Amino acid sequence: MKVLLPPSETKRPGGSGAPLRLDALALSSLLDQRLAVTRALVTLAGDPAEAQRVLKLSDRQVGDIEHNRMLFDAPTMPAVDRYTGVLFDALDAATLDEQSRAWLGRQVLIHSAPFGPVSALDDIPPYRLAAGIALPGVPPLRRFWAEPTSAALADAGFLLDLRSEAYVALGPVPDGAESAYIRVVTAAGRALNHFNKKAKGELVRALATTGAVITGTSDLLAWAEHNDVILRASDVPRVWELVVTA
């Protein structure tokens, strides 16, 4: 199983890891795409005014341009610790024991715009790039990433997809792959926003702390029932509703 998570716009600064090595990231077949996008980001950062325009940054966010300029020189930290925000705060990976963090490293991929999906424990630097940005010198990210990313996921086994639609577009689940896409709803079926991210973070934390072994949808549903997690079928094939009280 691989759990697919979206990234977060907000990121923890600093780190103590060695500089970024694109060839050390999970899904090594994506190296060419990673090189193209990261090099384009570094080049763009050489023109701060243009970078602010392209990346759609406010004046308060222009400091992120320096993160892009330093992509290959900045210290790194595990991706699951780099990202902050509601989902990653709920996951709270820093408080997990070694065994649970190792589970994250084996089972969780976080889908970034510059690097594609990376392992939760892959070391990455801070950066600024959203899925919908049109980056100079690179085809539209949706077109550039989608086919090679889907191909890279083809041998990943069962896919538990917790990504937002923007990141699903950067790497659709391969045709024929067994998968479950999770959306978060109330008991009455109302979709949620803040609680959507929180519930997904809590779900991944529960999977990690229980050391879940899941090879298909039936395993997922059995795990959910055993752990008092409510998953119910939706009216869309392969889409399951995670029911929360909000």
C-alpha cells in the first residue's frame, strides 16, 4: 500500500540534513522531471520581481523566493516534518515512535509540485511552488507530471488517495490499479474543509500507530471497523467517505 498525501503551502524552516539529492528520492524514475522543475525554479529565483509575479506571492511572501534560489544548497529535513498546516499538525509525525515513523517512510508518499511524490522520510528543503503555477521553461505542470507520475505509481500496490484534486491531476491513479479515494463528510453527507484536512491527518496517524498492513479495499474496511473508523461507500466508484463529527 501507498498512502498519497497532498503537500502544504506552509513549511517549517531550517533543517539539519544534507543538501537535496534528487537521485535519492522515492520513485527514482521521476528524476528527469524533478531536475527540470527544480532547475526552472532556481533560474526563476534569479529575477525576484518575475518570481513574485509567476508564483503569485504577496509582498509578505517574497522571502520564499530565496528558498527556491537555495534549493540545492539549503539544509533539508524529512518531508513529513517539513510540511506544516492542519493535516500535518494532526498527523504530528514528530511525536510518533520510531516504529510508526518507519511505517510512514515505507507507506506514505507526499505529492509535491517540484519533486513529485516523495517518501514521508525523504529529505527535502523548503520551497515555494503550487500545483497550478505555470513555470517558465517547463510545460504546464499538470501535463508535465501526470503521465510519468502515474507510470511511477503503477507498481505501488493498493493506493489510498488522500490528495486534493489539484495534486490528483499531477499524477492520476494508474488505470487498473486498486485504489480508494477518501473524502471527508459529516454523518449527513456534508463535505468539510478544515475538518477534512484534520481527519486525514488523524487517519494517517492511526494507520501508522497501528502498523496497518493493507493490500486492498477489503483490508482497509476491516482495519477501519477494527479501529472505530467510519468508512462508507459513496455513489462514485472507488470513492469512500470518511465520516466525522463536526
